[in-house]
Amino acid sequence: MNHPLETRHDTLFLSPQDVADIVLRQGMPATLRGMADCIRQDFLRWTSFDKSARLASHSPGGVIELMPIADAHTYSFKYVNGHPMNTAQGLPTVMAFGVLAHVATGMPMLVSELTLATALRTAATSAVAARALARPGSRVMALIGNGAQSEFQALAFHHLLGIGEIRLFDVDPEATAKLMRNLQANLDAAGLRVQVCASVRDAVRGADIVTTVTADKARAAIITAGMLRPGTHLNAVGGDCPGKTEIHPDVLLAAKVFVEYEPQTRTEGDLQQMPPGFAVTELWQVLAGEQAGRDHDAQLTVFDSVGFALEDFSALRYLHGKALGFGLGAAIPLIPQLDNPKDLYQLVRPASAVAWGQSLLTVSPPSNFAPPAPDHDLRQLRKTTSPTKERLPT
């Protein structure tokens, strides 16, 4: 299929509808599997990346962040916010876009929406971690927080881990009702049993995996010591910036804790509640076989997931490849197209200046023309060339 990219200077733009079309064309299960595969592949290349914690600008109502990362060939960054009160103004709590660029030249090859893609990559990352850390045979999950990301978490665990029952709780009953509507009569959720619970404690009772994905920017303790049975895997997603937590410190003390990028998680995750020397293991080390994951079936494991730039890098390269294959997106002239790459001024040079430059090239001087001395000004030049009636700008 022909793609709208016409030259090597074009940048591919993917809108939210383009990303949705990728999901609709191949199905949600295949999209989640494909994105999870890319994320796992890139975690296994961990040492190949130039990494840093994200740069955050905090305000009373939320946070705006930039998340950069690069390997030897490709650079990416994501712009993302988190404003829990946005829904009252008709805006999503999380909004994002991202860029892929060539390291060799800096030329951006892709600009893409990442609001929808962030929900997809977060769910895929949760599944990658749970496959490495949860007990084999886990079939029941509690889902605490039923907002914008909850459907993606539910479907990722259903299709990628075989979860057959999900127990729901949210302090907002309308959020839970929305999640129920989206899962019921949904072929992607076929075979998934869903139960609404009256409290967090009720939801986590008997669960093999507990996922917390709440939005309030507050120091909360949604999961407390004694709620979880031995062997539970806790997928803690919502605690993702300073001053925002979901898990009581006693739960972390009783568990083996895993993180994406330790320097970032220590300031942003539930780990921010713990002393600097509290032991954690980075997920890539488990995936690469350098460190053990779960030590025994009765062990409590916690994935303190704050979201790391590597996951967005993976999501962007996945979307880029799929968009090219499906012929989706639009070519945009994001970077100037220059006849002479050293002459940026050509973009704003007035038309009169262009015409004047051309006239200088076409005017033939009279036979008695003598070049002016170097110290002559433009007025003297006009006197000399007056027979041609060419006027030069003063």
C-alpha cells in the first residue's frame, strides 16, 4: 500500500483516530501483545539506552512532564500531563503526544498522539511485569480505580495472563458503571467474569493479582497491611509523582519490590515513602535473568510502576511500524524544505527582495558604465545606472 510520506524530509503524524484505527484493524488483543513484545524487547536492551528520569513541572492542580530516552539510532520523548480535576472541564486527566527522531541527523520521523497509546503501553507493561512476577496460574484480579485506563488493564491481564475474573472497586460508582458497560457485550472481554465490589477490602479478598490505578494526587494508603493474602502480586500503577501514593509502607516492607528505573521511582512511586537504602530490583534485571523475580509462591511481590520513557519509546516504534504497514497517518512538513540548507532566511525573504535580486542579474549596464569606487553609496550607483530606469531600494 502506498503511504503519504513522499520525501525523506517528511514527518509522519498520527492522530488519535489513526492510533485507534491500528487497534481496530488488528484487534485489541493483538495490539496489546505486539506492544508488550516491543516493551520486553527494549527492556532486554536496557544497557543500550541513554536514560534519565523525566523532567516534571508541578502545580497545585497537577503535573506536566517530559520523558526523553535514546539508543544509538533513535531518540524519543513524550509530553504528558496528569491533572485529576480535568474531567470537570471536559478534558482527559492524562493527555500526551510523542516524537521519534533519527539520532544521526535529529530529523523527526514521527509525531504521534500518546493519550490512547499511553493507556495501551501502561497495560502492556503491567502484563510484562506480571508474567515475570505473579504466581503461575493466577486467575483472579482486583482492579482498584475504574477510570480511563481500567479497560486496558482488564483486557491486558485477560488476554496476556489468562485472568478469568476481575473484581472492581472505585470510590466513584459512575466510573465502575462505565467500566462494566465497556466490558459487557464486548467480544474482547468474552469469557471474562466481572464483579462489582463494595470496598477495596472486598475486592482484593481472594485475588491473585491486585492492580491499583487511581488518579487522585494525594498521599493515600488504598492497600494496607493485612489486606493481601500470601503470594499476591501487587501491580501499583497510580502512585506516579511526588506526593501521590497508593500503598501503605508496611505493604512494601513485607514485599519484594520491583521498579522500572530506580532513580525515578524513588522520588515518584510508592517507594518515595521508604528510606534511601530500601532494597528494590529493576524489572529489566529479572527479564534478562540477572536477578530473581519471585522467590517462592507465598511471597508478596510489588511492581511499583510509575511509567518510564523506555515504554513510550517502544510504543512509538510499534505505532510507527504499524502505521507504515497500514498506510495510516499524514505526512506533515514539520521541518523547513530549503533549497539551500544554510539559508534559512529564504523562508521569510520578501518577494520584492527576490524580484530585486533577479533584476540585478538581468540588467545590462550601458557601454559607458564604470564601477563605482568602494566608498560610493547606493545613491551614486543609481545615478550611474539611471538610463536603465532600474530603481534599487534605499
